[in-house]
Amino acid sequence: MQFALSIFLSGISLGGQYALIAIGYTLVYGILRLINFAHGDVFMVAGLLMVYLSAFLGSFLSPGAAIGVGLILVLALTVALGFAIERAAYKPLRSAPRMSVMISAIGVSYLLQNFATYITGGLPQTYPALPLLSNNVIIGGVSTKVVTVVTPFLVAVLVIALTQLINHTKVGMAMRAVAKDFETSQLMGIKINNVISMTFVIGSALAAVGSMLYFTNYPSIVPLSGSLPGLRAFVAAVFGGIGSIPGAVVGAFIVGMSESIIKGSPFSIFSDAFTFALLIVILVVKPTGLFGEKVTDKV
Amino acid sequence: MLKIDGLRVNYGGIEAVKGITFQVPERQIVTLIGANGAGKSTTLRTIAGLVKPSAGRIRLQAEDITGMSPDRIVSKGITLVPEGRRVFPDLTVLENLKIGAYLRKDSLEDDLEWVYSLFPRLKERSWQAAGTLSGGEQQMLAVGRALMSRPKLMMMDEPSLGLAPLVVKDIFSIIKKVNEQGVTILLIEQNANMALHIADTAYVLETGRITLTGTGEELLNNEAVKKAYLG
């Protein structure tokens, strides 16, 4: 029973963290029809930023203040990074074939990984303990970190806020319009580049929050730390139907939960194999995913 | 009001518009007629800022608006009802109307009432997704959406395309009504008969050049036009 509970807790917490990354994939795909392969690496950079900023700020602030200011700076800098990537690597290719933009995304992914290797020297960096989130709690006899319990609630709040933004604000209306039809949106007076930047800003901010929750559960970060969580979140987004936000969230919880179950079984070594086998099965059985729209022209 | 001077546009590797000059006087209905591929749509898309011209000037009143971005052109009071209506299918009718007023910061209530009075059908369906409307209703929505920006000049690209004759008649009577309320209209049509009947001024466009000019009535009675466009 306790074992089942601990599997469940780690499953929903992992699912929530994947959901925050998966939303970034799905938002960008919804508007640009681009799979932003650099997204997982933005998530990794957010983690590294926290490592370096907390050390730097800790040299002249109290430990608590250093973490607090660090979290805010990580959020701001990750958003700036997402914005800059779009402007530098994707915007100039707006009228190029989609394949070119995708290759540009792969390039950015490697650039970020190599840059991280250069900065860290390839050595694992210890993620700072966040006050409160890193503390242990005991639930139903299972010892876990506070972050495990906080994650699903924080994800729920962020997802609700995001759907409100998209469905009930002017910016959200513009995002839905641009996702459907670039040209007609321009005729309405919408500056599509601003709307596209907005989706990268939102996606990066969520990835930054996700990195704070995710890396608190892991001892250290390496330059490749973003690639597997990124891929799993991408699988989650495809599972739910890429382009759909509820789909990405549901998909992420399914991927997180199944990963947690398999890691608790004797077959733990196959957990990634299972995730990607799942992807293949979905693509064969229901190519548009659980909540996906029917679109004929996909990459 | 709008002066086009020596406009040339390259589109998809060919010169679609080969130096045309024409004017749209204030409060008139002006029409460009011509066959498929004559350069009509390209002309409107260039005025709207979607395509950049290779030469020539576009002036609105005294101001040169050549090469401005589409959002700036909308803010100057020019709007385009695109070919094939292009309403946003997932947005509700009301959201489609609101997005037409995207650049405006003032209250939309009066204009919504105005559009609903022109198209009572849209009011009945304001909560419906635009994709569920019939073709005629979508055309009404596209016109209503354009009017929500409070345009001085409304350009329309083939409003009759794919609609039943009765619906086309409705749309044209609305165009006249909108024009009587002070909005200048630039209309392009393959349905030359309808267009010439309501036009104050008309131009015939053939393979990127203007070949004939006159009032709507003059062109209706012109032998060459009769033969080529009125069947």
C-alpha cells in the first residue's frame, strides 16, 4: 500500500513537471506548426541558471534571499532566452519551408547543450536546495519532498490561468486567430510577430517553473539533463494531441504515471523504451492524439 | 481619397500588376473587373500591405502609405474583406467581430449594434462558432468584421464567390447601404454585371494593365465589356 502510494505520488509529480514542459511544445506547435526541439534545452539552461545565480547571489545576500531573488531572475532570464531564440533562429525563416525551421531548432538545441558543456566543463552541478520545496514530509507513511505534493496543485493553477488567458483575453483571442490564419490575422491589424513571441515567452516561463520543480528532485544537472525530460514531454504533447493544451496536460500525467510505475517494477530499465513504444502505438492507432485537431498538412 | 500611381507588383516570380494608375474618390463605390489572373486580387493585397510593390506609389488622402505593414494600414482606416471570407472558424461570431476591432481601444458597443442592425442574423448567432455558419452568413460576418475597424475605405475581394444568387443580391444591397453611410468601397468582382450596376466608377483590368475606364453604366453599355464580361 505504501509502495503504491509512493509510486502514485512520484507519478503525479513527474506528470506535472512534464506538463509544464509539454505546454511549451504544444503552444509553439499550435501557432508555428514547429516542433521546437530546443525547448528541453531551455529547460536545462533554466536549471543551470539557478545553480550559478544562487551561488553568485549567495556571496552577498542571505541564503533565503539569494534563492528568492534567484528564482525570479531565472524566470526572467529563461523568458528572455526563449524570446531571443525565436527572434534569432526562427523569425528569419518565417517564409522558409517548415523543414528548415525544424533544422534550425535542432541546431539551437545542440548549441545550448554545447554551451552548457563549455560553461560547466561537463561536470555535474549540484542544484541548490529550495527552502520549503526541498523539505521532507511524510504522507500516509511515505516520506517524500514537499515539491512532490505542491507540483500537481501548482500545475493546476498555472494551467487554469493559461486557459483563461487564451479563452478570455484579447491577447488570447489574437493567439487563437494567428494559430488559424496568419494572413487574415494581419488584416485585422494583429502584429503576428508579437503574438508568436508571446507564445515563446509563456512556454519558456512554464519551462522555468518546471525546471525548479524537477531539479529539486534530482541531485545534479548535466548539459544533457534537458534532453530526456524534453523528449518525454514531447511524447506527452503528441499523446494528448499536439496543439491542444488540455491534451498536453493529460498526456503528461499519463507519461509521468507510467514512467513511475515502470520504475517501481522489476523492468525499471525499460522505462524510456516504454515511453517511446507508447509514442509509436499512438501514432499508429490515433495519429492526431487524444484531443488533437484533424489537420492534413503536418510535418 | 486613394490614389494608386504606376503600381507594379511581382508575385510568385511573375509581374502580376504592370504599372496601373487609378483613383478611388471619397464616398464612391469603385470596382475593378477582369478575368482570373488579371491582377485584381494582387492589387488589393498590395494596398492592404500583405504584398510589397516593386514600383509605384499608394497614397491615402495626402499620405504616402506604400509599403507600410498591414497593421499600420488598418490603423489608417483601410480594411480588406478577403477572398473566400476567411472568418476564424473556431472563434464565435462575437469574437470574430471583436477581433475586427483589434486595434481599437474605445468602446465597441455602438459599432456592434450597427453591425447587428445591418446583419440581424449575426446577432441571433453571436455565440455560435463562425465555422458553423452558412456561406452567406460567413460573408456577412466577414463584412461585419471589417466594419468593426471603422474603416474609411473598405476593399472587398470577390464577395459573391460561391454564393447563391439571392444571397449575392443581399450582399450587394448591404454594400450599397454601407456606402450610403459614408464608407468608400473598392470592390473587385468576376460577377461584372452585379458590380457594374452599383459602381460609380469602374476600371477593367486585363493581364496587369487597366484597359478601360468609365462610370458603371458606361461600361455596362460598352460593346467590348458586354462581349468579354457580361456574356
